[in-house]
Amino acid sequence: MGLSSLCLAFLSIFILSKFVLSHLVVADILQSFTPPCHDDEISALLQFKQSFVINMSASDYEGAYPKISSWKSNSNCCSWDGVDCDEETRHVIGLDLSSSCLYGSMNSNSTLFRLVHLESLNLADNHFDSQIPPTIRNFPKLRYLNLSYSAFSGQVPREVSQLTKLLSLDLSHNGDMFLNEKLLRSLAQNLTGLETLDLSFINISSTVPNTLSNLSHLTSLVLNSCGLFGKLPFSLGNLRHLIFLVLSDNQFNGQIPSSFANLTQLTYLSLGENHINGTIPCFLGNLAQLAALRLYSNQLSGPILSSLGNLGKLTVLDLNFNKFQREIPESLFNVASLERLLLAYNNLSGTVEFLKFLKLPNLIWLDLSGNNLDVITETRTMNASNIPRLMYLGLGSCNIREFPNFLRYQDTLRYLNLSWNGMHGQVPKWMWNISRESLDYLDISHNLLSGFDQPPVVLPWVELDGLDLSFNRLSGPLLVPSSQYMELYHISNNKLTGEISPLICNASFLLSLDVSNNNLSGMLPRCLENSSKLIVLSAGNNYFHGTLPHQGTNGSRLRMIDVSRNKLQGKLPRSLANCLKLESLVLSSNKFDDVFPVWLGALSELKVLAMRNSGFHGAIPRHQSNHDGFPNLRILDLSQNNFTGQFAFEFIISGESMRGIHLEGSEYMTTLGIDIYENSHDWYLEASYKHDQSMTLMNKGVERYFPQVREDFMIIDLSSNRFEGKIPEFIGNLKGLRSLNVSSNILSGRIPPSLGNLTNLEALDLSHNNFSGEIPPSLLQLSFLQQFSVSHNNLTGRIPVGNQFSTFEVTSYEGNLGLCGVPLPKKCSRSEEGPELPPSTAEEEDGVELDWKFAAAGLVSGLVVGVVLADFVTTRFSERFIEIVAFLIRLMRMPRS
Ligand SMILES: *[C@@H]1O[C@H](CO)[C@@H](O)[C@H](O)[C@H]1NC(C)=O
Ligand SMILES: *[C@@H]1O[C@H](CO)[C@@H](O)[C@H](O)[C@H]1NC(C)=O
Ligand SMILES: *[C@@H]1O[C@H](CO)[C@@H](O)[C@H](O)[C@H]1NC(C)=O
Ligand SMILES: *[C@@H]1O[C@H](CO)[C@@H](O)[C@H](O)[C@H]1NC(C)=O
Ligand SMILES: *[C@@H]1O[C@H](CO)[C@@H](O)[C@H](O)[C@H]1NC(C)=O
Ligand SMILES: *[C@@H]1O[C@H](CO)[C@@H](O)[C@H](O)[C@H]1NC(C)=O
Ligand SMILES: *[C@@H]1O[C@H](CO)[C@@H](O)[C@H](O)[C@H]1NC(C)=O
Ligand SMILES: *[C@@H]1O[C@H](CO)[C@@H](O)[C@H](O)[C@H]1NC(C)=O
Ligand SMILES: *[C@@H]1O[C@H](CO)[C@@H](O)[C@H](O)[C@H]1NC(C)=O
């Protein structure tokens, strides 16, 4: 570069900078000329700023930042971030502090309420942790109010209904807020200009007042999860401007009203998760603007309305979890705009060619699982460029016999469900290549698959977080997940061999590990010791040896451990006591060498403790503390061990559950659901796990997912040990008891008459002990008793007569030299006459009634008792639990967007 050109360059830089500078000066001058804002409003804003701390975790939005940080005194507040002033009056008319990381509480005295000229106020996505102050009425000019996602709580103040200029009101998604019906009426009466109303997740718990139809300017109405019930609203039909209508997750019932026919502008309609029944009314097919129609999780029936195929703008059709019948209408295959088609868990039937779905060019989500469909998939090679790339594909129980060929061309799948299909043979080797980068859930459980064609050592899907291979006939070594995101790894009920790779330890997000019912060996992976996420560990019925791994720290989330039917040895790790959430511990059929883990008594959630035939021994010490141990225990199985001494009835089984104080149903579904919800970031799970009613609708093989865990079944089995001493009278307090088995011990003394108080008792086995005295006549009160044995004791006197006792055989009594009366051959002498039977039950006619009761009870619960006494504790219970976890995790992946 020559000198002159260098000079030129300098010159131009000089001129340029001069130019820039002068402009800055001008801008400054201009700034100082803009009229300032009002002093009182500056001070109100600054004091408002002072009343909060900045806390980045107070806002969820990624782009959140503290707008108020830039607010400085001695500057024009109209230029502050988030502040908007009227051009002429210079009054603050708009305040947008959404996602501003504000943390602190707000009361009526807040200086915010001095900004009486506000027309627009947005405080969404902060953390105020207080009620909405009634001084909200100080903003009579307010047109836009958004207080959503801001941890407001308590009652919505009625003063909101004085904001009669409001066009948009959003109070949604605040933790614990409620709004009474009266206020809802007032809002409907006063806020007649409203165009947008969102009260989602506010507890309203009422019917929707008809006056809501006054809000005739509404374009968007969102009342999701408000506890609303009764008929669907708007039988007045005024809301003809509605574009966006969400009434999901309430308890609305009845049919979709004909007034909806007038909502011709609707583009988004969600009525999901209610109790709506009847058919899809014809006029829905005329709502030509509809882009999304979500009717999932209701009780709708009949055929899927064929005219839905006329909705040329439809992108989402979600009819999952209903009772729809017949074929999928052909017309749906004409809706080229469809992106998500969700028809799972209905009663649809007929044969459908999968090719037809592949002709929908925009399709990305398709769920046909859980119907009675016969889906014919392509077996020939096809032109890969022509088929849509799916993200989510549910083909569970679709009667597919082979891995569908079109899957070869799917490289964007995230969810693939091919369970319950009767697929046999080997998993083809091309499966290892599909959607390697994207697949996060693969379910090929409940088929007849026998193995893998050229299996990779490590599973190829790097994003995989759920794998379900259970209930097949797979043999050979385990497939090891490579993904560190693994949440669910279920391979149970196969013939898999080998050891669990330590690579499983990479999966630090693991929630549920089920490897039960295989031929696995080696030790249980030690890394589980560090897993803070694991909820279910199920490893029963394998050949695992070594000790039970240490479990967690205080933060352990484990709720269920089943390691039964293995060869585990040694002592139980004391760290089990850290599993404060443990509900079920199943150790049966192992070779431990330990005494009774009295220290587990502190686990307040523990409901099931099963350690049948697992090498425990010695006397059970009484607990040192005064507290009751095992407060929630419902099922206790100590049978076939070498326990000695007295059994500490009062300490171990006197909890509230056993006493039947809380005989209500299962809490598993809820607690587990919430827990997984906390664990995942899938917001839609919260809604999904409440699917109770829809779950019971499912049929055809899928009912396995939601058997009720019978928590009102309390069972004690102490049989085949060397317990001695007496059964205390207080056992009569354990009202919840269904089955008591203390057979084959060396118990002595009288049979406590208080057993007659256990009116739920269905099985009582006292055989092979040293009980003496008479069979207490109070046992005649046990009208549900179906199994009874006192054989091989030292009992005397007359066998009680009548009621259930007329059904028991000789074997129930044999081996007691002193017993007499029916059904034993030995007749009673005069001196052996027992006391009179209790008058209420001794009468003959009552006997008839009780027999009837017995028959009914037998029908209802006989089967269950049979199962319980066989292997409920060790097998069924665990499987059910795991099925429920699996179901919940599956639900987490159901489309909800
Ligand atoms: C910040 O907010 C979180 C939750 O929003 C809270 O737990 C934490 O205590 C807050 N921190 C401070 C310093 O206030
Ligand atoms: C409001 O301020 C007044 C006076 O400063 C005080 O007495 C009152 O307790 C405050 N009210 C609330 C709700 O904080
Ligand atoms: C309220 O604010 C939230 C969070 O910024 C936003 O998602 C929502 O759309 C707003 N509501 C209305 C009605 O504008
Ligand atoms: C309706 O608004 C008017 C005017 O602000 C007010 O006086 C009245 O109390 C409001 N009605 C209700 C029920 O809040
Ligand atoms: C639709 O609106 C019109 C006019 O308001 C009304 O007469 C009619 O009854 C409404 N239709 C239904 C089905 O509600
Ligand atoms: C719909 O549900 C209501 C109660 O919510 C019931 O009275 C009615 O019989 C049901 N109708 C149908 C068709 O199932
Ligand atoms: C009980 O202990 C004895 C020896 O004390 C042993 O022979 C027997 O096998 C043990 N029984 C069980 C079930 O562990
Ligand atoms: C329990 O049984 C005993 C003995 O049969 C009896 O005295 C007592 O009143 C019964 N208690 C209750 C609450 O029924
Ligand atoms: C059987 O009971 C009687 C008392 O009823 C007692 O005298 C006798 O010793 C007992 N026999 C055995 C073997 O325990």
C-alpha cells in the first residue's frame, strides 16, 4: 500500500468517526428534549423494583432476564426496559415485566398500584408467592392483564371483575389459585369486552354459568384443568367469534352440544380428558377452519365421523382413549394437511392398508395402538423418497406379523411401538440402522421374537431413553444401551443370559430397570448404588449372586425392589434404610444370611415386605424406640426362614394400615405418576397420568397395564419358622387383615377370641403349632372365611357349628386329640359342650343369608385370595407395579402438543 492511499484511509476513518459522533450528540440532545415521565411514577416504579430480589430461577423462559436492572433514578422512566408511556400525557400506560426474574411477595401496598393509568400489565413468569392484591382495582383503564405462571396463590380477588375495560385476561398456571363460581359469573357479567380469557389450572370446581355466553367478543377461551363439571357450556351459542377453545382436563359430561355448530370460526378445539359421551356430532365436519381437533380421553363412541375428512385444514386429529368403533373412515386419507393422527386405544376394527397412511404427505405422528385393527404393512421394497418421514409411530396390537418393511426408510423416528403383534423370528438386522440419531423409545414387547439377527454389542440409538423387549422368547446375551439418557430398560420375561454390563451404569437417568424372569447371572450392577433416579429395580427369577448392592443416599427415589428368586447372599445393606420412599421390598427365595431388618421399621412408606425362604434367622428384637415400626405395612411374608423367639406383633404389624384405618384404594398411580412427572420435563404427563377412566376402557390384551393394586389386602404370613409364645389378643385390632398364616411354628396358648373381630379375614391357618384350649366360637363371626386350618395342635372341645364352619373339611381339624364334633368322627360328650353360640349368628335363617354372602364374596374375591396365597407377593405384585410404571412412562411419550 502506497503512502497516499494510507493517508486516504486515515482521512476516511476520520470523517466517518466525526459523522458518527455528531449523530450521537444529536441523539443525546433529542433525548434530553423528550418530555420526562412523572416523578410520582418514577418513584413508584423504583420502589416497586426495591421490593423484589432478582432470582434467575423465578422465571422459566429461556430468554428471561431482569428488566428492572437497567432502571436508574435520574433518567426518563419512559425509556426504561418494559415501561411504556402515553405519547402525550407521559403517564406510564404499559408495564411488561414478564420473565423478569422477580422474586418476592406483593401486597396491596405495593407502589405498583399507584400507576393508575396502566392499560397493559404483564407480570407473567415471575415468582410472587402471594395473593393477587385486591388493589388491582386501581387500574380501571386496564385492557391487557397477564399474571400467568407467576406463583400467585389463594383466591382470585373479586376486584378483577371491576376491570371492565379488559380485552385480555390471563391468570393461568398459578400454583394454588382458586376462583369461585360467583366471581366467574361477575366476570361474565362485567368484562363484556373480553377477547381472550385464560383461567387454566385455576381451581374453579363448578359448572360453567350460562352467562359466560355474554362474552360475545371472545376469540380465545382456555379453561384447561379448572375442575369444571356439568354439561359443556354455551347452549345459548353466542360465542361465534371463538377461534381457540380449550376445555380439556375437566369433568364435563354429556354430549357435545349442538350449539357448537355456531362456532364456525374455530381453528383449535380441545375437549380432551373429560367424561363426554355420545358420538361426534355431524356439524363438527362443517367447522371448516378447524386445524386441531382434540377429543382424547373421553367416552365418545360410534364410528369416526366420515365428514371429518372434509376438514381441509386439519393438522391434528386426536381421538386417543375413547370408545370409537368400526373402520377408520376412508375420507381421512384425503386430508393431506394431517400431521398428527391419533386413534389409539379405541375399539376400531377392520383391515387397513398402511400404505394409505404413507400417502398423507405431512404425516409425522400416527398412533393406531390398542384397537382391533388388522394393519397390512408393506413387505415389498418401496420408493423411499415418496413416503413421509414419521416421528412417532404407534402400531401396538395391530396384528402385524413381521417387522414392516417401510421402517427401513424411517430416519427420523423418535417413538416406535410394535408391541403385542405376534411378530416372530428374529429382529432383522436392518432394524439396527433405522433412526439411529433420533429414536428415543422402542417397544417391541409382547411378541414371539426369538432373537436378534447380527446384534450389535451396544445398541446403536444414541438418544434412546426407553427400551421394552419384555415378554418375548429372546435368548442370548443382553443388548447394552449406549445412550446415557436411558430411563426405562425392560427386558423381562425372556431367556436372556449373561451378565448385566456395567455400561448400564452410564444411564444416570434410569427410572425403571426390569430384567426379571430371565437366565441372567453374575452380580447386580454396583452402579445402582449411585443412581439417584431409579424408582423400580426388578431383577427377580434369575441367577444373580453376590450381595444386594448398597442403595442410594438419602435422596434415593427407589419405590420398589424385587430381587426374589436369585442366589443372593450375605447381609442386607443397611443403606436400604436410606430409601425413604421404598414401598415394596421383595427378597424371597434367596440365600441371605441375616437377622430380621428391624431398622426398616422407620420406612414410613413401606407397604410390602416379603422375605419368604431367604435365609433369615434369629430372634426379632423389639425396637428400642417408642414409635410403632412399619407404620404402613400391608403385606408381610416371613415364611420359611429360621426366625425364633416371640414375634413382635405390637411393633411390626400394628400400623394404621393393618388396623384398617385407611382402607381406601391404591395410591400407587398417583404418587408414582407425580414422581415421574417431577423427574421428567414432559409437562403433558401430569395430564396423562390421570387417565384412570380411559385406562379401564382399554381392552384386548392391554388391560394388564392397569390392574388395581389391591392395597386393601393386608396379609401376614409367618409360617414355617420357629416362632414361639402366644398370639396376643390385640391381633383383633388389625381390622384390615385378609389372611393370617402362622402355621408350622411352636406357638402356644389359646387361640385369641379377638380373631373373631377380623371381619375381613378370608384365610386363617394356625396349623402345626402347640395351640391349646378351644376354638373360640367368636370365629363364627368371620363370614368371609374361606380357608381355615387348626390341624396338628393340642386343641380341645367342640368345633363351632354353623356359618362358614359348615364348609370346612376334616383336614382343617385333624391332629388335635381333644377336638370333637362335626366334621370329625369323634362325637362330643356332655362335658365337652362349648359355650352357646353368639345369638346373632347361631340362628338357622341367618345362616342362609351368610351363605349367600359367602357366595357373593367368593365370586368377588375368591380368585384374588387364591392368587394372594400362592405367589401374589413375589410375582404378581411386582409385575403389576412394573406394568404401571411402564404404562406411565409410555404415557409420557404420548403426543400432547
Ligand atoms: C430463588 O428462587 C427459588 C425458587 O424459585 C428459591 O427456591 C430460592 O430460595 C430463591 N433464592 C433466593 C436467594 O431467594
Ligand atoms: C400497608 O401499609 C400500612 C402502613 O404502612 C401497614 O399498616 C399495613 O399493614 C400494610 N398492609 C399490608 C397488607 O402490608
Ligand atoms: C401471558 O404471558 C405468557 C408468558 O409470557 C404467555 O405465554 C401468554 O401467551 C400470555 N397470555 C396472553 C393472553 O397474552
Ligand atoms: C362491575 O363493574 C362495575 C364498574 O366497575 C362495578 O361497580 C361493579 O361492582 C362490578 N360488578 C361486579 C359484580 O364486580
Ligand atoms: C346458532 O345461532 C343462532 C343465532 O344466534 C341461533 O338462532 C341458533 O339457535 C344457534 N344454533 C344452535 C345450534 O345453537
Ligand atoms: C352420557 O352420560 C350421561 C351422564 O353423564 C348419561 O346420563 C347418558 O346416558 C350417557 N349417554 C350415553 C349415550 O352413554
Ligand atoms: C434353619 O437352621 C438350621 C440350623 O440351625 C438349618 O439346618 C436349616 O437349614 C435352616 N433352615 C432354613 C429354612 O434356613
Ligand atoms: C373383640 O373381640 C373380643 C373378644 O371376642 C371382644 O371382647 C371385644 O369386644 C371385641 N372388640 C370389638 C371392637 O369388637
Ligand atoms: C396339651 O394341652 C394340655 C392342656 O390343655 C396340656 O396339659 C398338655 O401338656 C398339652 N400337650 C402338649 C403336647 O403340649
